[in-house]
Amino acid sequence: MASWLDVQAQDRQYHCLKELVVVGFNAVGWQIGFVRHVMKASPRMRQVHLLDGHVVEDKERVLEGLEVVPHTREWHEFERSEVLDDLWDGNGICSPQLEIILE
């Protein structure tokens, strides 16, 4: 019973999300699963940005002190299609306003 309540509480924390940005996305299984879970638990979600890169923290700039440094990865069309299919398949999401951006 406790684990069911934990899942319910976790789902509620994503309820108001409108945008998700994942930095360092390389389409491994746990990342796909995480993004699918957040998409499903976030009915107000409008955009999902999946970026291949890393974050550099500027300790001198307290506010907005994070900078995303992109990698120069080229997603081949078949890779892009496979990732998008994995995210949508079996997710139970029918949201025409949800856009997934894979960079």
C-alpha cells in the first residue's frame, strides 16, 4: 500500500509541468522510461526538449548560473524516428499540442 501511495504522490508533482528539458539525452532505456513517465503524468505538458550535451555550472552567477553545452551529435532519421516511436508507443498520451524536440 505504501508504494502505491508513493507513486500517486510522485505523479502529482508532475501534474503542472508544461515543459521538460533533459540535458545529456542519449536514448538509453532508463531515459526513455523517465521521459515517458513524466509525459504521461503531466497532462499540461506542451514541449519536451531532449538535448545531447552537458551542463556547466557558473558558481559566481547564483541565478541562472547553468549553461548547456551542446554536443555536435547528428541524429540520423531512423534513430530519431525510433526514439520518438519509443516515447509515444504504449504511453496512453493523445495530446496534439505536445511537441518533442530531439537535438
